[in-house]
Amino acid sequence: MDMKPKYILTTALLFLFFFYYLPAKTTAAANIQKKTKTRLKVYYEKLANSDKKISIILFQGTGKKMKGIENAELVLTTFDLDNERQLTTIYTDANGNAMLIIEAKYLFPKDERGYSVVKVMYSGNDSLKAAQKKVKFMDLNVDVSFEIVDSIKLITVSTFEIDSIGNPKPIEGVKLNIGVERLFSTLYLSKIETNKKGIGTMEFPEDIAGDSIGTINVIVKIDDNDDYGTITKAKKINWGTIVDYSNVSENRSLFGDEAPLWMIISVFVVLAGAWYHFILAIYKVLKIKKIEPKILNEPL
Amino acid sequence: MDSHLKAKELLEENKTFIEKPNKQWFLKVFILAVLICIGLYALVLQITKGHLITGMRDNVVWGVYIVNFVFILGLSYAGALIAGIFHLARVEWAKPLQRILKLITVFALIVGPVYILLCLGRPERLLNLFLYPRIQSPITWDLIAIMTDLIFCIVYLYFTYIKDFALLRDNSANLNLYGWRKKLYKFLALGYQNTPEQKKLLNRALDIMAAIIIPTSIIAYSLLAWLFGMNLKVGWHSAMTAPFFVLSAVYSGIALLIIIMWIYRKTQRLEKVFTDNHFLYLGFSLVILSLFYGYFYFSQYITDWYNIQETTNRLLSKYMDFSQYGIHFSVAIFMVAFLPSIIIGVPWFRSINSIAITSVFVLAGLWVMRYLMIVPVLETPYLPMQDFRESWVHYSATWIEWSLTIAGIAICVLFFVVASKLAPIIPISEMLEKKGENKFVIFYKTRRKLSKG
């Protein structure tokens, strides 16, 4: 009997702990809302027309839980020596992607090693943390030229930077992919590396199909280089084999403008035969209603 | 016993399935409606967010949707083909199966083409196929074939219902039906009173429809096969494609017929109608078709295998590589080419249930074989793929595609649930026609001349 108040007290305390203290603690924790970490990915690319493209992805989570942040304001700045200079402000799309294309004539300020820097900043909001990311790149120039030496067709690619006084400086050891533009994607033919003079050459194959006058679009691409980012250069030359598509159409009537007569006749004979019998069958069934006896027959 | 008394008796036995629906019926409809709604939600997501949320990409542009399209249309054409042959050949034991076959035909032909619309990134451009058709294009052939077949099959199905609508009209007083249904039966029966003239007209119309449905089905499914066969792709460009498609269709149609028969036999206690013999006859047909399938596939495979072309070898090696499609291929080919011979061919294993379960495996196996005919081929182009992400090279269906697949099956089942409530699932009037009563319209006069001679 003496033990009874002890049990009551213990039960009451446990009751208070589980039903008041713990939920109160959880609620308090929930009230201090944790901000979600955000991340930025920034890529630099020099386009075929020498415009520069900065591609940005703002997202939260990783792997399968990765989700783009929509309509977020991103501030882009660049550095002129130690001074930070604002480039522009852009907004992300529904998937957290944003893109800035800078005209070729705009020259990015460079540091003493020749690097240009673009910083992307996201200031966050009530639920998302701020994030920032820099992308560093050098402005590399790629020139493509074509020559025929002893009946061998050669593609020559030169890579160079422009130094502070405006002279070209050859760049050695740049890895380039050379290909030709096809209907859906680029067909890559070879990988080359530039020599001390900043020059790389490749023998062009004889069997690449071109258009009706043999024109092909040669694509030279540097893929995600640590210093130069991604650079694409394209130039046209009539080195492809001539494909006369008008002849192809004539040979394969299936793709011609006019269907062959036998096909038209066959289709119409088959369809007319089928539809004639179909209408005949419907006519017979509709006659059932017409010959319905006025005096009811024995029920079915 | 007179045929009309027998008809009354059969109607009486099955009246609970066509009378006013009970709670169980509504529960079935509700479950199916939920599955369809999930599919509709997925469809809305696909339309608003684009095909990016499916597994289809630039390279593998066809996935589960086109597999469903080919598979379901195959079931439809098989239904029409088998029903037409059974009807014209006056196969007495097959009379109870006629309605199921025709319902498979129509429902599959309604649902199947929807999947081709789901493949389109810009479905509104489908209208251009009607506005600017090119008779040279296999896509135009297929469009004409599907539309023609759909109209023919719906009308053929309706013709087969006329006698039973008249039966229901005449006996509606004894049935617990809604008033609108009685009016509907009266309207749809077209004043059919079973007079000799009316019977003759209807039977002739049915014979004509059966006769045109058979070639229409074969042509329509061959045209679908040529959509693949006319492509210069490895694995598709073959003269075997169309006959193989038709064989696969008949095979899958028989398997589905057995499954549906089994379900109705179990749920509506139709043991007297769908007898053991039906299962045995159709089961043996499965065995024969499985052997034909194995022969066709082996013939196609060995012809390709002897081809030393690099792309062909790459494709065939994917079927044998267990890290790629080896498991899918081995299991599916076992199910479609060998399982019926083992389970139905060996008497010890043979039973009604084992035949039905084998049919389920055959149907699943044939679906996988269709998948293997489409996806790995698209993953194996002639030109090497470069500059592509992994997800562009290897197709993997997303929940959007699976939920729309399940929704399609649910719609077909819902159609069956509603149709079997509207009228008996067995063609009562047709079953009670005496042998030789319904003369075959095309050879009728010839036979008379021969007998005179």
C-alpha cells in the first residue's frame, strides 16, 4: 500500500515526459526551421561564332533527390584586378537552369596569369541557403583551315591566345575532337593534340557523305578543358562525297512525290472491295427492320 | 426442347450477370476507375512536362507505349481473325467463344491506337496525317487499315448482338432491368422477330462481315509489321516480319481467349458453356502455335546470325549477354516456345488451371518478346552513338509509362465488365442454332449445284 503513491508519481512523470515534454521539444525544434543547402554548377563555353556562354544550374539535394530551384535570382560578377564588377542578373527556369550569352566583342578582364573569372551568387531565401560558385577560364582561339597536300586532304587546327599587346601566342598540348555535322549529332572522326606551334593536323577521309555539292560542316571541339572550358568551331568545305538525293528519290518511289500507279490502284481496289461488301452487309441488316412482321412472331 | 425454350433457360441461368448491378460490380468498376485515374494523372504530367519524364529519348524514341500498341493491336486482329474463321467454318464447339473474341477485337482496337498518340511529342500534329496523307507511306496505310478495321469490327460485333438484343427485348419482363435498358434493347434489336426472311438476311450479313474481316485483319496487321519491316534497321528489315507478326497475334489471341474463358468460368460458373473440351482444344492450339513460333524465331535468328555484319552481331550479342537482355530473352523465349509443350503437351501437368496459367505466361512472354524486338534494336543503330548521355543510349521505362500501361489494361477490363452487364457474354441465340441451319452464303449455291449434278 505504501508503494502506491510512488507508482502514481512515476506514472505521472512518465506521462508528462511523453505527452508534454517530448512533443513540446519536437515542436520547438520544428519552429526553428532549418534552411536547405543549395548548390551551383557553372560551365563556360565558347560557341562556334565566338560568343561566350555561361550555363548555370541551381539545385538542392543530390542524386535522385536533386531538384532544380525555379525562378531564383542569380547575380553574375567578374573581376578586374581586385575590383568585383557586376555583369548582370538572370533568373533560373523551372528546372533551375539559367544561361547567359555574351557577345564575342566583349572582352573579359584577365588576371596576371591570363585567367578571367565569373562569379555566380544566389542570395537564398527563407527556406534556402545562399550559394556561390566561380568559373575560371582562359580565352583560347581556335582556327580551322583546309589544304590538299599530294592529293591528301588535311584539316589543320591552330590554337592560340592573344597576349596583352595583341600578338597571337601558340598553345601546345590542347586536345581537340574533330568531326562532321550529321542530321542528329556530330560524327567524330579523330582526336588530335596541338604541337609546340599550337598546330594539329588530321587527314580527312574520302568517304564522308556530303550534300548535293559535297559540302560538309567540319566541327572542331574542345570538351570541358580545365583551362579553356568547352570550345566549338565549325567551318564548311566541299570535301564530302556528292550525294544526289533527287536520284535517290527517283530510284525509291516510296519516297517520291507521287505514288506509283500500281500502288494507287491496289489501295483503291482493296478498299473499294472491302467497303462494297461492308455496305452490302449493312443494307441487308437494315432490311430486317423493313420486313418486321406486324403481327408479332413467337417471342425469341 | 424448342430453341426458344432453351434460350429462355440459358438466359435464366445467366440473368444475375445482366440484371441491375450489385455492390460487387460497382466495387470492380471503382477499382478500375482508380487505376484509370492514376493513368490520366500520368498523362496530364506527360503533356505538361513533356516526354522528358518518360524513358524515351532522342535515340530510343519508342518504348513501352509502342510495345503496347503492337501487342494490343495484335490481340485485336487475332480476335477478328479467329472469330471470322470459326464463323465461316461453322465450328460448332467454338460458338460460345464468338462473343468474347469479338469483344477482344473491338476493345483492343479502341485502346491500342491510343498508345501511338502517347508516343507523339506533338500529338496535335496527328491531324496532318488526315490533311496531307501520302499513299506511299506505311504510316498512312496503317492509319487507313486501323480506321477501316475499327469500323468493320464495331459493326460486325453489333450484328452478332442483334439476335440476343431481340431475345432480351422479348424477355425483359422477366428480368430486373432499368427502364432505359429495355428501350435500348428494343431499339438495337431492329425489329428482329426471327422470321425466316430476317434470319436469312442477318446470317448473310454476318457471313459477309466474317469474310471481309479475315483479310482485313491480316492486311492491317501486316501493314503494322511493315512499319518495322520497311525500316532498314537491323532486326526489323526482314521479309519474315509480317508473317511473324500475324503468327504472334494469333498466338497471343488464343492465350488471352483462354484466360478470359477461365475467368468467366470461375466467376460466372459457366462450366457448362466453357467446357473442359474448349480448354483442351485451345490448349493444343497453343502447343502447335508455340512450336511454330519457335520455328519462326529460330529461322529469323539463324539467318541474322549468319550475317557477319557488325551491327547485327552487336544486336544479337545483347540478347545473349546476361548483363543486358540475356535474362529477358531466355525467360521470354522459354515461356513462348517451350512452356506450352511442357505443361499442356505432357498429360501429367495438363489441367484446366495449368492451361490457363500457361496462357498467362505465354501472354507475358509475348509482350516481352515484343519489347525485345523494339527497344534493343533502337539501342543498336548503324552509326556509333557519340556525345550521348547514358539515359539516351539505354531505355528504361518510368512510372508514367507503366501507369499508362496499367490504365490501358484497366480500360479494356472495364469495357468487358460493362459489356458483360449489358448482354450475356455468351451468344445465346447463336449457340442454339441447329447444325446446318445457317447455310454458308458464299458456297450455298455452289453446293446446291453440286448436289443437283
